[in-house]
Amino acid sequence: MRATVIHGPGDIRSESVPDPQIIKPTDAIISVAATCVCGSDLWSYRRVNPVKEPTPIGHEYVGVVTDIGSEVGSIEPGHFVIGSFYASDNSCPHCRHGYQSACVHREFVGGCQAEMVRVPLADGTLVPTPGQPGPDLLPSLLTLSDVMGTGWYAAVAAGVRPGCTVAVVGDGAVGLCGIIAARELGADRIIAMSRHEPRQRLAREYGATDVIIERGDDGVDRVMDLTGGVGADSVLECVGTAEAMSQALGSARPGGTVGFVGVPHEVEISGEALFRSQVGLRGGPAPVRRFLPDLIDRVWDGRIDPGGVFDLTLPLDQAAEAYRAMDERRAVKVLLRP
Amino acid sequence: MRATVIHGPGDIRSESVPDPQIIKPTDAIISVAATCVCGSDLWSYRRVNPVKEPTPIGHEYVGVVTDIGSEVGSIEPGHFVIGSFYASDNSCPHCRHGYQSACVHREFVGGCQAEMVRVPLADGTLVPTPGQPGPDLLPSLLTLSDVMGTGWYAAVAAGVRPGCTVAVVGDGAVGLCGIIAARELGADRIIAMSRHEPRQRLAREYGATDVIIERGDDGVDRVMDLTGGVGADSVLECVGTAEAMSQALGSARPGGTVGFVGVPHEVEISGEALFRSQVGLRGGPAPVRRFLPDLIDRVWDGRIDPGGVFDLTLPLDQAAEAYRAMDERRAVKVLLRP
């Protein structure tokens, strides 16, 4: 089959590799209907994360089950399914607590920018859609595999409630999905931080009531201006840099909460500053599995349309161009069609 | 009047100073019935916090109102009152949100180890008891001014709920009050971390179901042993050191929460480690005022008895000995009687 392999920083290749096989009796094989490039894939592409050897890349997928292991019970060949980038048994204490991203049997589902993918712990990981989706639903369903689930978690972790004021740091796909989540969870006011016109437009379409272009301390000042000096109840940190975290913490009111889902890179938080700010903090890799059934319903019923984050679609074998487009910020997020 | 003044590290003196006067029309003057030494007072005593000039010390107080400013409406001379170490107007947006410790008019109430104290923003700050308390209630009422309110906040910030498992880092007065709070909020299991026999006994009396003596990584391992490898739902960090924070974060389950109320000293939190742990974090100076009415009721009705944290009572003019006793860990907390 065809798969995308990263050989080093800036070196993405579409290669022919062996088809994945059932290895464990709890595995399933999926024929990928759509996959995409994640902001976190760019960490390797940009040399922030090391690439030690050629590695199949991608962790977002939707598709049709083609084969299952002997112990798989609830998933069947022919099912159209979505799963998280973390496979989970959905039955351990952490899973039952809603933190499937900390499953004791957790496995990263890698190499998904490919025609087929092996998903471990299929029963726990995969959620079938109510039927075979039409092509128009594919993009939105694909976002549930990561960015929409992650944006949703950012909003949940930040304690978004009906009537509250939310600020969203980061105008990438996760931040944009976070805006959808904040709206769905009933936020009254959603302040998006974005200086890119097409992203600003999408942010407003998704529910942002205010868009500010300032960053850093100026960004914090603007949020304070907009909230009468109080600060936001909930802040979604969807970037992962020290500047973004500082901006997020500074934008929250005392007693407010920052939900952070951008994988932190060299982010140090001063305990004393956090203490003084009285801001709560919760983050981590999103337990996407927790939200999948609900989010599938919302997409299926047309209540949310997160697929709009894809502003470029390419054939799978043009993955290298997909990475370039995202790296150069010519695209928010690129969908790849096998 | 007589007041306690810190002149430098280890140098506590009982001195004669002018009586406090009404300065602003929102002030009240209180004749102090009882005051005490806080673990945080020891930061100055131990040279961790600088002492630039002789400074009246102490921030915990209960007593009878003797004078009020012209704009004070709800507090009257003769009322027996309790207030937080932070004066607050109880009406600004932060106060109304329950974060009186972030009041926009916040003032620290200092110099309370004295016969009299001036309390700013009396209407917002002071809460009268249902009547004049007998001497047996004084110690417990005094704890509400800080340590019991702070322990309560630690439990609230850590999300303690009925049926949950709690770990408490720190066996000082705040940690012990945190155990009371965890019990009152319905925790099933309360793991106290203490290696001092008298504090262990008090911890059990207050509701600890398990006491562990290990610290650091060994302490984390013991919590994991006791919770079947899962970790605690809620962890109360009542110390403020890097070791205590690390132990607290390590003891919480993914999705669990650390409430931290020990004033952090040189505590740096790695954003990446916090992300990986999936543990939430909320702390700060406790909004004691939020909890005062409820906690006064609990003490008045005999449901809680936090006054047990005082294991030494001295006359006010022996404040120097009170500090020595706490510094040398001969006493958990010393009550001073003017």
C-alpha cells in the first residue's frame, strides 16, 4: 500500500510499504477513507522533535473496517469507524474515569497517512458511525479523530459553561474546533485570538463573538479591555508554546481555568505566579474516545461542521506538498485522500 | 497596646505600640480575643522571606468589634467577628465570583498578633458569629480566619466529592484542616502523609483512613499501592515546596486534581510533565471569606473541631516562644491569648 514516511526534518515521502496485518487478536485493519496532517506532525517536520529513522507518520483516520482479530467483538468488517490517535481498551480504571488517553494499555496509532492502518484494541478504540457517511460528511468526521475531540477537551478542561466568557489562544485547527466546542457548550462570549484573515473568518463562522489580533501582553490587555478588567472564565490554550501559555494564564480571571491541549514545548510554569493568579490549569492529550459518540451525533445531525478547518484537499501521494502548505501557513489543515 | 513585631530572622519581640485607629470610614477596630502563629509567618522567621524593617506580624484573628468607621453598615460594636487575612469588599466581580482573595480592593490584614487590630472593608470582610462564643469555641473559630478556610479551599480546589479518594501532602495545621474538609465533603478514603506521631493521631481523629510516612517518590509509590495503581482523585498540597508539589502531582490519577495552598517557594512546574500527567491544578491564597458563613455554622453546631490543631497556648507577650516552638516543630500551631 501507499504510506507517508518522514525521513527527517522537511523530508516527507510517499512510499510503497507492506499492507498492515492483524498482529494481536484485538486488532482491526481499516481501509482509510480520509486522513490528514496535524499541527503536531509539524513538530517533527520542523526539527523541534527529533526524527531518528524513517517513520510512517499521521495519527488521524476514518475508514471502513476490512479485517478484525479473533477477539474483536463489537466491531465488524464493513463498519465505518472513527478512532482516537490513542488506542485504548475503554475498560481500565482510567478509561472508565473518562481518561482513555491514559489507558493502561494505551498505544499510539501511528502511520495513518496511508491507505490502510492497523488499529489496536479495536473494541475499545473504534466507534462506528450510524451508517455509511456521504462524502460531504467525511471531513467533519475525520476531525473527530483528533482536532475536534481535542478542541472539545480544551473547552471541557477549561470548564466552559453556559453563559461564560471564553478566550481561545491559537487559530489552528484545534483552536477553531475549540471555538465550536465553546459555542456548543453554551458560552456567551468567545474571544478568538487570530491575525490571519481567513482564520478570523472561520472563527466568526464557528461562533467567535470577538477577534483580537494582539499577542503576548498586548493580547492579555485586549482580553481585559473586552471583559471590563475581569478576564475570561475559561481559556483554551491550543498552541503549546511558552508565549501561548503565558497569554492564556494572563487572560483568565481569578478562579478561571486554562484548558491546555497544545503539546507543551519548553513551557515552564512558575508555581508562585500560578498561585498568585488563582487560575486553574488542566490539560493533556485529549481523551478523544470519551467524546466520540456525542461528537459523531453532532456531526451526523449537522449541528457542527468542523470539517471547515480543511482548506486544502490533496491525494495521499502528495503528502509532501500538504506538509509544505501547512508549514508555510498556506493552509490551516490539509485533508489527504487515499 | 501590646503587639508582636518581627525585627529579623529569628527575632520576634512583644512591644508596646500605639492602638490602631479608624483610618478609612470602612474600617473596624477589633479587640482580639485570640490570634496565632501561621506556618507562613515562619517563612520570614526562617529568612526565606526577607524582613526589611521591624514589622508587626500575624494575620489570623477573632474578636469583638470596638469601633467602626462612618460607612460601616452591617458590623456593629459588640459583634464577635471573624475575618480572612485578606480584607475584601465582597461586592466586586471577583468577590461575587467567590474569589474574595482576588478582590480588586484587597488589603492584607497584618499585625494581628496584637491586642487590637484594624480591619479594612469591615462590611465585606467580617462575619459575625451567631452570638458570643464560649471559650471552648475560640480555638476552632480562630482557625476559620486562615488554616481551616485554607484547608477547605484546598479540598474544594482539588475537586473533593462524595466517595472519592484524597491524598493530603503536609501535616501542618492546613493539611490537618484539609483532612477535616475532605471528610466533610464526603471523601471515602483520605490518605494523610505524616511522619510525626502526634500529627498522625490528629490526622486519624480528623478523618484520615490511611497514614503513610514515606515522602517523595516513595510517597507516590505508597499512594499508588494503596489505590491499586490508579492514584488519588484529589490531592491537597499544603506545604509549598518543590518536593511537596512533585509528590502531589505524582499522587494524582489522570483526570485528578491537585489543590495547592502552600505558598510556593521556588516551585517550577514543567508544562510537558503536567500535560503528560493529565492532572489538573488549582491553587492560590484561599478565598476564606467565601467559606466563613458555612464554616462558622459547622463550628457552632459542633460538626467540626479544627481547634485541635492548637497544641500549645501562650499569652500574647510570649510570642517569641510561640515562634520557637513552631520553628522547632515542638508545636503544630500556637494560639496566643492577649
